Amino acid sequence: MTAIVFAYHSVGVVGLKSLLAAGVDVKLVVTHQDDVNENLWFESVADLAKHHNIKIITPDNPNQADIIEQFKAINPDWIFSFYYRQMLSASILSLAKQGAYNLHGSLLPKYRGRAPVNWAVLKGEIETGVSLHKMVVKADAGDLVAQQAVDILPNDTAHQVFLKLIPAAEILLQQYLPLLLKGQLEATPLDLEKGSYFSGRQPEDGRIDWQQSAWQIHNLIRAVAPPYPPAFFDLQGQRFFILGSDYQQETALHSRSGIYWHEHSFFADCTDGKRFQIQQIQLNNRLLDSSDCHLFDFIL
């Protein structure tokens, strides 16, 4: 059983480890060059591949003709993609004699596309998970093989949810990968009409709209909390970043919306009459405290 593996991130590490443990002969790992401008908090697929003396390439575009010729020379039984960030063409997918499979970070058909964990948290979902499915040219649209769900608690950040997906991916692959390799799994077509597709997110998408409810604003804050570029708002020519929040369905203390200091913490009263606790506010790389409360009181 030979395979080409497209992988990145900690889930990519889990995927590659699982294939090696199952006895798959990984002939090539295709991964990404690390971006020096990105917060690299996750594990390295390249380091794992080097440890096992597996050939690595990091093409800007894996769908180029000369790169595809390298894939053809391997003549793989399988192709696997684990958190690889580029779409693979039909020319690549057709090379896998036994099939091409992707592990996606949502419960498909929900949250197809980019940043699925961040979007699930932003939308206030109570669960998400990982899905193993056949790869087709359309993003995350191939037949479903297996899923593993995880809970999203009301104050979980996207990062905390992602950390739940790593062991979930390992559990799924340990259970279903041996069956897949033996041809003992049946795939189920996805009903895309019951799902959703989302594109990638940019730092500007973290701008807070103070006309939204406390729950909506809290969801945005936790969806982009560090290590991602955090939620922010501009006030009197300065940009403030909110690094974390806590929502307990508490009633607002004031009739007007605003940020204020109360009982050793910042809070935000919102237009729906609810409030949330602000764990940290940052201005000019400094965390604010009670001495800064004059900056906000009821001026949002």
C-alpha cells in the first residue's frame, strides 16, 4: 500500500502518524512552507516526515504539470489530505488507484470550505468534529466515510475546539483507517443542500459590531481569540483588541450599551440587554486594567 500524503498542521501530523502505524508506505509528503508572518503554534508535518526519511516537497501550486509528473511516477494506491490548504485537481485525484480521501474539520456537509472551526464557533454551534470523505474537485463535497464529533461549550475558543479535534482525528483514523485500507467501508453521498460553505477569514473580519447581541459579539471574540488575530474595535482614533470573553447570560447593568469596569473586570453591556465579561483588552501591546476604565464608560 503506497500513498502520497498532502498534509499540514497538527491534524496533518496525526494523519501521517496514523498512516505509518497502519503500515502504509508513504512515498511522498506534500506540505507547505511555514509563513514567517503566521503564529506557528501547531506541530510540523515536515519535521515528522524528515524523522521517517520520507521525501518532502513544498510546491506553491501542487497542480502544476511538472509536479503532477512526480506524482505519476510514484503511481500511488492512495492519496490522503490532512489539513492541506490547497485544492487538488482532478488530474491528481485520478492517480490514486484505491481512492483519494480528505480529513475535514467539521461535521460535513456543514461548514465546508475554509476555517471550519472558527466559523462553527462564530455561529454559536454546540458541536463540531472531523469527517473523513472521498475527495472530488468540489470542496469537501465527496462521499462521507466516517465522522467523530466533539462538543463546543459556550465559552470555548476556536483554539480550544481545535485542540479537541486533534484526539478526535486520531480516534477516527485508528478506528476506520484499517477498514478503509481493506476496502471494508462504504461511503455515503453528502446532501449538500443540508450543509453550508464558508470562505476563509481575514483579520478585518474580527471587527466588532456593537449593534449585535452580547451572544453574537462573544461568539466573534472567542472565534478569533489568540493565537488568531483577535477581535477589535476602534475608538477615538485608537484600536482596542479584546483577547477573551466570558458569557453567562447575565442581564446588563445599564440601559445604554458600553464597556465599564465592575468587580475587578471589564464588562460590556449590549443592545439586547445582556452583558458579557471581557477577560482582556489590549491597547498598544499593553493589557488594560481598572486605571483605564475612563476610556470606555458608555461611549460606544
